[in-house]
Amino acid sequence: MEATQKKTVVVFGATGAQGGSVAQALLDDGTFGVRAVTRDPSQPAAQALLSRGAEVVKGDLNDLPVLEQVMFGAYGAFVVTAGDPSKEQESNQGRNSAEAAKHQGLKHVVFSGFDHVEKVTGGRLKVPFFDSKGEAEAHYQKLGVPFTSVRLPCYYENFLNFCPPQKEPGKDVYTIAIPMGDTLIHAMSVSDLGPVVLNILKAPEIYIGKTINLSVETLTVQGFASILSQHLGKDIQDAKISVEAYEQQGPKAYADMYRYLLMKTGYDEALTRQLNPRAKNFQQWVEENKLKFQDL
């Protein structure tokens, strides 16, 4: 019967880290129908979603007319923009998603956003891949689209790719080059985002209009290193690199990212755990993912 038809949630980036976690959580729960959006519906990850009962469609946040079609008839959406294009392109992706959501009358969008660092710091710091998300959030607000912003902290998964332990030349020691000193770093596994988004979508009366800075655990760089050492059987230490030294080795945007993270506040660990009581701490995550570090 039409009255019992599930409300459809459009999940962007459904074969990626964030969108994949959300799509799986929604499929596991069964409250909502899932329309999984991917640039390549033929890829194995997309076919796996199809086999689990998701509707899989081809879509691209850069193409507004296609977004209108993708969102047609949907109740809500989870939107994550691509972090690798230019700031202008990522900002445009967010704006397109807001325009399409407004035109199609979506009732609730959960947007993977972040602070507009340049505005917050009065131009002192510039982090294009954060600022683009802040610009998109502003457009959602301007259009009056009912949305919730979820802002993820550092991923545990970053230790596998973005900042993995590096072997020191001529030594049996590995170091982690994160220029955060003894400051506590807020973190979580991106795989635990899905249930958070699911429970936000289930309670629009509570979460529409809210910004939630997610966090599951706080540790120093050495705290992360010690847990990795314990589980991987390697001597892993904080490289104790300064932001200034870090900036000499890579893009200024990443140095400014760490400068901003050193000052950012407002994380809500209690609410994050309320939205996903089974979210893993770092020790649990490392134990589950030990094999992924086998090339150390």
C-alpha cells in the first residue's frame, strides 16, 4: 500500500567512506529506502548495494539537472562533497545539492560540513577543503533547506593513508608526523558515521537546524602512537614536529588545518555516543584493522 511505502533517502558518495557507511547503516536498519548515488553504478561496491536492496543511480554533484532527477520524490538526503577538487568546485557541489534539495522539497538533508575557517579566523587561516563546506552550509541556510550539519573529527583511518607511521632511517622506530603536540585530538572511525546519520534522520524535530561536531575519543599524538605500538608490536612514537616544520614539508593549507584544529572547540562526545552507542574507541578500531597495517 502507498501509505506504508518507505521514505527514500538519497545517499551521495554511496561507495565512498562516509556515504558508504551511511548507506550500509540505512540498509541494516530498514526504516528508509536507500537511493545510492555513484558516478559508476557498475562498480562492485555499487552492485553490492544493489544486491542489498538499494536503488543505485548514476549522479554527479557537479551536474544540477541530474541532481534534480536524483532527488525527485525523495524524503531526505545525506550529502558529502568531494574533498579533492578545487575549493570553487567543491563549494559549487554543495550549492548544487542545496538548490536541488530546495527545488525538490526535501524534508531533511544531513550535510557533511565544516567550519568556514577563513571567516572564523578573520582571514588568518585558509583551509580550502573546509571553507568550501562552510560556504555550502551558508547556502543551505540562505535557501531555507531543512538540514543538519555533521562535522567529522580526524578519522582513525587517517593512520592508514594520510598520516601513517613512517620508519625512521636506520632505526627500528616509526614516527607519526602530526603537528598537534600534547593537544588532545578529537577522532572517530568514519565507519561509525552511518548510525549517527540514521538516528538524526529518525528525529528531524530534534536535529533540523543543528550543527553537531562529532567525536568519539580524544588522545594526544603519543596516545595514538602508544595504542598502535601495543597492538602492532612496533615502536611507534610522536615525531614531535612543529606546525612550522610541517609547513616546510607540505601545502600551507594542511598546516593551517592543524593550526585551526589546535584551537577548535565545541565537540560533543556525549551526543555522538548517544547517536551511535556502538562507536569504536581507537583501541577497538586498531584491533579490528591490524591486518591493514601489515606492510609497516
